[in-house]
Amino acid sequence: MSTETPSCCPPATPRPAVPSDEDAANERLACLAKALGHPVRVAILRRLAREEGCIVGDLVDELPLAQSTISQHLKQLKEAGLIRGEVDGPRTCYCVEPGVVALFKALVEGL
């Protein structure tokens, strides 16, 4: 993943700290794992990482799902903090939140 961000994406947020409390770390890992618990959400995250951002229409063109279904998956990824999005006129641009993906990796490595 490059450090350049498409102009339609909001700036990345700093990487959250790995919780020092094991219960909090378990809770955060479970939340992130749940958000990635569907193959379509994993595919969306991979696509966003590969392309460094895209609009919903790009995903609708690529995935064999209705726009409303893709939007629901995007909502779950965004609520977990794995992606960020910004309304840009009539479209919404989504990008990976690299700090949270790094946090997820760190939490998995801590198992």
C-alpha cells in the first residue's frame, strides 16, 4: 500500500494503540474479526487496499451483489474502523484505514 491517498479520501487517522489490558485487546480483536467475518467484506478490504480507494459504484461493478448489499458491508467495515469514507458530491469514496489494519495485525500476532 502506497503512502499516497486519493484526493477523494479523508486523511488517515493515527494507528490506535494495542490495548495493554488483555480483556480489552480480546474485545478489540473480536470486533475487528467479526467485521472481517464475511468473504465479501474481506474482498472489499482487499480491493480498497489494492486500489488505494474507490467509490461504491466501482465495487458494484466488480462484485456480483446489489448496491444496497455492498453498502451494508461497507457500513460494517466502517463501523469497525477498518475503512474510512467521505461523501464527494453524489458519490462516496472509501479507503482502507491503515492504522486500524496495522492494529488488527498486531492483535493477531499477539495470540
